[in-house]
Amino acid sequence: MQHVPRKRFGQHFLTDERVITEIVRAIAPRADDLLVEIGPGLGALTAPLVARLNQLHVVELDRDIVARLRSGYSEEKLVMHAGDALAFDFSALGSGLRVVGNLPYNISTPILFHLTRHIAAIRDVHVMLQREVVARIVARPSTPEYGRLSVMLQYYFDAEKILDVTAAAFRPRPRVESAVVRMSPRPPSDQRRCDEALLGEVAKAAFSQRRKTLRNALKAHLQADDFADLGIAPVARAQDLRVADFVRIANHLVARRAAHAQKPRPR
């Protein structure tokens, strides 16, 4: 029975065999890998992955697709997790987790941020996204694509685009072009610790109006003395800062708040 793609799930099914082959080659799955596919759809990636793995986990919300996959594979080969990927506990699967998928474009960014909560369990991520989103994820400072998404995901991951995919590779054909990105958690030696919620707050404020200088964009967070202490020019703009600079700002704010909290209050 033919499955009718559902707009509410953002379903665009990959059908190009050449693209499928290239994605699987990039993933390079080994039989004993712990691998989970988000949104398997009609199984374009599922089938070649199952053929190479001892066992594959999949997370799928569409009940019709869940039933379809369950009827096509044994429970030993395909472990089905029926439900929303945004609520799924990826850490519960174990460590060294490899995440793959053709993500629904309407919720792709929330899924990526959800994965950051499970980064300690993740070995790598290979996902298909809208091409402009991939461009933002891998963007370098001082480029038009560099923004809040770049900062927040590069805080957690090293990322590289590995494949461009045209709209013709899908059914139904989306209105946008796509790309596959590989994301690997940053090695412990290169991890930069900070208050992640505050980092997000600072990045959001800094990029809210890209043409503003940091003096204006971050006036609720930093004063002239703060810029001097940080060695950051107040006339610079958000896109001029590296991820490490945003981390330094967040850590500076935490230290400043702690210092203020320790000051004796007048009686």
C-alpha cells in the first residue's frame, strides 16, 4: 500500500539511489555500531543500514510508517521507538551512539538542540537538512551565514558539510535544496565550559540585529569596563566574534555576578 506523505510531519522521502549510496558510504557503518535513525520514513536509508548492522534503532512518530517497518523487519534487527524524536531519551540507548536521519525540515533545528542534551552519549551525527541551515551550522566568523545557530552548535560539535542534495532526490519534491552534515562532539581537550543557557542568551542578543555594534547589541549585558577586561572591541559586530569569544563573555558574566554576590551589603 502506497504511503501518502503528510505535510504535518514535514515528510519528503528520499528516493535517489545514488544519494542514498553516498550517504551510507559517508556514515561507513560497522556491524556492531550502535546507530539510531531519526524519521526513517519509507526506509530509503533504513534498508541499507539494516543490511550492514547487527541491529538498528529507529525513532518514528507516524503510526502508519511504524506499522509498515515493523511488518518488514524482525524485532532483533530493527528496534522501533514509536514516538516524537523531540521527547526521546537518546542517552538511554547507550554510549558511542551514532545518529542519522533525513530530518523533517520544520523541526530540524529543535531536534539538533535536543541532541546537544545527549552529547555525552553521542559519537557522531549524520543528518540531512535544508541546505541553508547546513551553511549556517558550518559557517565561519565574518561570513554572512555565521550566526546564533553557528555559535550554539559549534560550541558542542565540529561540523562539516559532506554532500549537497537537490530537490529532485525526494518525493514529494521540496521547495528547497538540501545537504548532509557530519557533526562530531568536540574532543575533551577542546571543550570550552560555560553556562550554556547564558551563552545562548548572549548569542541571541548579539545576533538579534546583526548591523548593531556589540556595544549596542549587548548593552544589557556588558559595559565599557567589561569590553576592556575581555579585550573585545565594543564597535565590533557579532559576526566578528569566534565561538570562544562568546564563551569568554558568558564566563565573564558569571564571574562578575559571583563577585557582586560576595560583596558585603550596606547595613
